[in-house]
Amino acid sequence: MSAIKQVIAVRTDIKMGRGKTAAQVGHACVLAAEAARVSHPDWWNEWWDTQEKVVVRVPGYGDLEEIRREAARAGLPHHMVRDAGHTQLAPGTATCVSVGPAPEHLIDRITGGLSLL
């Protein structure tokens, strides 16, 4: 079996401070990991010891949505984060999407060509 990891794609076309970005990535990690714990406990258990995460950039919302659709089509755990709108962004703004924890070779089919944030 290949390594288990989680990839979080973050939009770069919206203005978020570093703290806001970190919080959004944290939400994505936790919620997708919980989805994996329920739907693929074997992946989650293997991932839990290392909790490998990779954060990548995407230029806009359409890219996030495409990643979300591909993850859903592949049956991979995922979560799209939409901001509550209390601070820097309008309510409902999609900020990032997390895929996994899942086998690296499956996630790389979707996010392998993206650059690190």
C-alpha cells in the first residue's frame, strides 16, 4: 500500500492574512480527516501516526470545485471550507478544499501537478 497523506488546496485569488489561511487549512484538515475516519477507517488509522499534510495553491474557486468533484468521483474523503464571514471574507466564500487522508497515488491523480503554497 502506498503512503497515506492529506492535501489541502488554498485559493490565492482572495485576500486572506496568514492567520486566516492557517485557520481555514485547519478546518479543512479536521473535517476531511473526520470524513476519512468514518468512511475509510483503515486509511485514517494508517495516517494517524504521521498525519502527513501537503498544502498547495490554486488560482481560484473553479479549481477548488474541480478538485472537490474529482475527489468525490474517486470516492476519496474531502471537505470544501466555506468561510462564516465574521472577519476578512464574505459569508460563504470557499477558501480551500482538503482531500484525504487517502493513499498518495490516488490523491496525486487529482493534485499532483499543483505547486506548494
